Amino acid sequence: MASSSSGPTPFTPALLAGALAGTTVDLSLYPIDTLKTRLQSSAGFYPSGGFRGVYAGVGSAIVGSAPGAAFFFVTYEEVKSRLRLLREDEMGNGSTSESGGGKGWIEPVEHMIAASVGEVAACAVRVPTEVVKQRAQAAQYPSSMAALRFILAQRGDIGTLGVWREMYRGWSITILREVPFTAIQFPLWEGMKAWRRRLHGRSQTSATESGIFGSIAGAVAAGLTTPLDVLKTRMMLAKERQAAMSLFVQIWRESGPKAFIAGLGPRVMWISAGGAVFLGTYQWALNAITGIT
């Protein structure tokens, strides 16, 4: 019997569904991500490759998509489940915000916390693959393998720690971008799913519903966090390491405030479509797996 979509999700279904969702969305929407990266590059759109080779760097995305998304959903579902149990212990079983009792603001806060912790876990995989991928996308190297080899070849000059820091360049700004993004997207997504379940008096959410709500939530979150995305892209593409605040001031002085909305259209379009594919696929796989188990 399928588990309730409002109840706790077991480890294995979250792991498998997350891996499938991450791989599906990254491969299907990769060209839009490439165009967004080139629009945000300091070198400019056409010098960074324009419309040519939109699958440049896809190798690193293939390697990082499944484990990154799996890390996120396993962590998200576990933290969400634990916070829910704590709330129910304090408020009394059955007094959940979804059924109309309790304090309605508590559950969205739980989703914000769970999504934020999940993003930190996912970034352990996502940041290195993003560094390699975006350098290939911006035509700094012919492929993701070439970009990776160049970074690893610097070991003799900067040491193992230096290579590690290079692979995780932009870690801080990525966290600063992803945490606000998920703190907006996932409470919206979960809230719309809960509203739909209440409206129809059922415990399950369909893949189509999840995809539609994921698209809406993703578009809102993407638009609001575009300035942080621009800063993250510039930091990862820079030839030398630079502090986030220093880079922010430099971009503001050289290009003005408009630079911080570069790639807004492709980013909103990509993440809106991505939210539909990502969260729709996740819900479909989750429903299928829990329906079997």
C-alpha cells in the first residue's frame, strides 16, 4: 500500500526517487542552463560560446546529478520527518497544521529548515561538479574532463589543499544562493500540495500536481535569487579566487545593478521547467516505489 504523501518518506524511496529526478532534470534542461551561464559570464555571451555547443560540460552534470539530488532528498525527508514528530509530540498527535489544527506557520518553517539542511548536504557533491561544468559551458575548456584535468594539474603548484579549495570555489556563495532558494521553493511546493489534498479530501499527491506546483514555486524562487546566482557564476568562472563581497563591489562598479539580473529570463524559464520535471519526477518515482513496497 502506498505511503501517505503527507507522512514520513523512507530512506530508500527518497534515495532512488531523488537520484532519478536529479538525472532527468539536469539532462533534459541542460542547454538552457548553458545559455544562462554564458549570459552571466564576464566575458560576454558570444565570446563564451553563444548558441554553440550547448551540451559542453554535460559529463560533469551526469556524474553529479544523481548523488547530489539523492543527498538532498534523503536529508530533506529525514529532517522534515524528525521535525514533524517533535511538533506532534509537543502539540499532541493529530493536531497537525494540515488537518487544520495547531499553528499553521510551524509546518512551513519545518520545510524551510529541512530544505536548507538538505541543500548543504547536496552541495558537497554539487559545487565541484558546478565548477567543472560551468568552465566548460563558458568555453574556457573544450570539455568537463579538460577542465577537471587542468584543476588537478595544479597540485604541484598549489598542493592538495589548494586543489580541494579550487574544486570547492564558490562554496559559500552557492550555499548563500541555494539556502534562500529552497527556503522559498519547498514551503511553497509543500503548501500547494497540502492545499490540493485538503481540497479533494485525499492523502496522495499525483506526479502531475507535484510538477505544476514545483514549476510555480521554482519560478518564484528563481526570480528572487537571481542576483545571488550571478555572483556565484562570476566567482566560479574567475581566473583567480576572490571574496564574494569584493566581487560584488567590482561587478556593481563595472557593470551596474543590471548585471545582477543577467540571465533572469533563462534562469526563471529553466528552473520553472526544471521544477516541473524535478518535483514531478520525484513524486512519480516516490508514488511508484512506495506503491510497490
